[in-house]
Amino acid sequence: MPDTKSGRERKGKNKRRQLESRLNERELDAADEPPEPTLDEVDSNYLDGDELDR
């Protein structure tokens, strides 16, 4: 079967549709908000005076 422009375009559209589908699934599976940082993960360079007293 010869390679045709319409065949290449169709294949490209299918790949794009698959990629969009995967990205949409990923977005739905992702948590709505990032997890809260624990005290161990907090960088002291960014704490204000109240947080340093803990």
C-alpha cells in the first residue's frame, strides 16, 4: 500500500488524539491540590519570623 498524504495526515490526527486522551486522563488522575509540605521539607531561607520560632 503506497504512502499517501491523506494517510499520513490521518495517522498524525490519530496520534494527536491519543496524546490528548492520555494527557486528559493524567490531568483527571492528578490530585487537585499539591500535598502540604511537612516541616522537614520547609526551607528555612523562606520562613518569616513567626515560623522560625516553632
